[in-house]
Amino acid sequence: MPEDLASNEPSRSQQADSAAEPVVIFNDVSITFDVKPVLENISFTVRHGETRIILGPAGGGKSVLMKLANGLIKPDSGTIRVFGEDVTAMRERDLFKLRGRIGMVFQESALFDSLSVADNVAFRLHEERVPEDEIHARVVEALQFVELEQAIEKFPSELSGGMRRRVSIARAIVSRPDLILYDSPTGGLDPITSTTIIELIVKQRDVTQTTSLLITHRLQDAFLLARNRFNQQTGQMEPIPDGGIDNSTKFLVLNEGRIVFDGTTRELIGTEDPWLKEYIT
Amino acid sequence: MPFVSPEVFAKQKIAAVQDYAVLCWHAIVNIFSGPRYWADIFTQMDSIGVGSTPIVVLTGFFTGCVLALQSATSLQEFGSVSLTGNLVALSMVKELGPVLTGLMVSGRNASGMASEIGSMKVTEQIDAMRALGTDPLRKLVTPRLYATIFMLFFLTIIADAVGIAGGALVSISLLGLNASSYFNNSYRALVYGDVVQGLTKPLFSGFIIATVGCYFGMKTKGGTQGVGKSTTQAVVVSSVFIIIVDFIVSRAMIGIFGR
């Protein structure tokens, strides 16, 4: 049942983490591709249970930042700590173990096109040598969470863009990660499908309180996340009453490889920075 | 193609050699530690070995046919048409069988590996694999390497056999030679060193096909155009390497066995 994801006990590793210690710490991180600086002196932290929305114009280094957080690329300088481990100094072999605690949703879904939806979602579980019966149960559970259990036997080429994103989310959450990285999960989708994806992210946030980083170009998606909550009784996303804002959702705004804002939703709305005011209006 | 300074060009080439060496090293040693992807190895054996059998059989057979036909003209001048069997057997087993099989499998599979892995690279599937805690070298490259080496060895034996059979067909039906004499001469022409030489070459060719195909796949950049470029480069580089290494192995074997 999808609700089972809500009732899953936090993993042992998650329990072991001190709630006070940030899950992700970027400290003075810079990276240059060829001669062009992509990120310069980036420092921020993401605390346990926090949803950090990364906003900014295209080409501002957001996806690079996400790949850095997962150790897929290494920075030229600075350190990145995830769950207390320095991913900039780790060997690839050790990173594979750390990534067992991280789920990632890629910009273009990045589903394995030669595998069925079931095999895509089960990929990590197969790697972890989980028994087949348990794999099937967890795959069905994850697909029910994204409301795609009917597509279990299909191949990625048979799915729409929105369905692929949902499968990608199912693949990211099937191993019950402690941190989820969403790289433009609504990019290139129509507004209705985007709202469906955001609803799933809100559901994941409010049901499991999983720490997450989310990149988006769409301000409406970002504010939808900040101003809504998931009602487990009705199974629907609904606005937080009295114009309330989700306290666990924070913002990081990047422009030309630099942080121009790091703070809460209210601070972002009340900003006096001219560029930022123009960007969010 | 943009012009770059000689220094940048040299650095790029050295970095490419370094990356290729690292890929080869990991592809080889990954088999000695877990996890091992046996199912992927068998799938690749089927795709590379069984899938290449028809082209290898056709190429080997007609190469043997044409070899017999062409050599008979020259041998006739010396009154030695009966030695056609010797010539076909030696040529096929020592040289043409291994090289042509390598080139045909390279054309079919180095391109296939480069395009498949390259497509995965440009659609972020390789990154997704890493993000899901799987080593792409272990999952994609190592199975292709061992499957290619193993299957190319047997494909070469098949090419040698059908090549000699093709030579027999021409010698008997067109040149009027006696079948028993042809096969007897073919058998007598080959010594231990010739067979070792002919069966050592596919081990190197298999290594080249898999590593070059996977290397260009893993280095693919720039969308579908990049995939096309990687595919072309993989076939060109692996074919040239096969011929160069063939020469080196031949020289080494002649040094060892004296023929």
C-alpha cells in the first residue's frame, strides 16, 4: 500500500544521524568547466527533514550542484559533506555505498530504456540482492505511491513525459533513501502534469519527512511546494490554512554560479534585492 | 574541427591514453572481485558470439574460396596447383581467419558497444547507474570485454574451418583437385606454432574491440551527433589497432616458433 511508505520506520542510518547535524554541507565549493566558472564559492547547509528548493535562471549551475552533492562530479575546490562524509575525498567505490542512502530524480528521467518499468524501479534492489518476493512488493508499493502500478510491465518508450518522471520518482524512493535529489522534476512538462509531480513531492515530503534538494525553473512549482501540504486523510494536496507556509521548505537562489539568496520562503518574498525581486515577480 | 595548440593537443592525447588505460585496467580486474554480472556476460556472449556467427561464416567461407581461386593462378605457373590446400590452410589459420574475423566483429560490435553505451551516456543513464550505486565499468564494460575475448576465439576457429572448406569447394569443383589430397595437404601444412599464432591473435583482437568500443561509448558527448561520431571512431580505431597488433603478434610468434 502507498501508505506503507508513510509508516516505514526511519532507517537505522537515519536514526543514527543527529537531527542537529546538517545532512548536506557545501563549504566554499567552486568548479570550472574548460575556462568558464560554473559555480563559485558556494556555501550552504541542508538540515535533516528540510526541503531545499534551488531556483535560478537556466545555465546557473543548478544541475552541476546537484551532481556535486551526489559525488557524480568533483569540485575544483571546497568540500561537500553528505551525512557527515566528505564526498570530495571519497573513492568511487565508497561513494557507491553512500549513494545507497540517496535517491536521485534526473532532469530527463534517465530511465534505462532497455528495461521495463518494474526492472527500472527494482534496479537498486537487484543490486542489493534483495529477495525477489520483497523486490516485487516494494516495486508495486513505490509504483502505487506515484499512481502508476498499471504501467509496471511497460517500457519507458511507451510512457509519456510525466509518467517517466513518476517512474523516476518511484525508482528514487523505492530504497527508502534518507536524502532525495530532484533535478528539474517538472522541466518540460505541461502545467497539469507539473502539478501532479509537485503533489507527489509534497506527499513524499510530508509523509516521510525525507530531506530533499529540488531544482526548478518554475516559480509557481516552488511556491506550490512551500504553500501546500499533503492531507493523509483525503489523500490530496491542499493549501496550508491561513496562508501558512511549510517551515521545512527553504530556498537557495543561484545566478551565474553564485548564491544570491539563501533563506526561508518569507525572507524570499520580502527580499529587497532588485534582481531577486524582478526574478520572483 | 577546431585548431588547438600543439601543447593542448598533446595533453589531450596523453589524457585519452591515460583514460583508456584506466578503463582497461578496471575492466580486467573487476572480474576478480564482486559483484560479478554473470547474466550480462552470457547475454553479451549471445549477442556478440552467436549474433556474429553468420557474418563470420560468410566472410570466412568466401575468403577461402577466393584465396584458392587467386592462388591457383600463380601456383599453376610453377606447376604446384596441388599445393593450394597448403596455401589456403596456412593463410586462413595464421592470418586471414583471425584478422578478418576481428575486423568483421569490430565493425559489428565495437560500433554496437560505442553506440549503446554512448546513448546511455548522453541520456544520463550512466550517471543514473552510478547514482543507483552501480559501477558502470563493472556492469557494462567488464561483461563485454570477457564475452568478446571468449567468443572471438571460437568465431576465429569457425572462420578458419569454413575458409578451408571454401577453398576445398573451389579446388575440387573448379580446379579439379582431389579432395583427399587437398585436405591432406592442408593438414600437413599446419604445425603447432601456426595454430598457436592463429589462436593468440583473437585474444588481442577481442580485447581491442571491447575496450575501444566501450571507451568511445563512455567518452561520448554532444547528443546524437556525438553518438554517431563515437561509433565511427570506435570502428576506425579498433580496426587499425587490430591490424597493428596483428603485425606485432605475428612478429613475436615468428620469433618464438621460427615461422
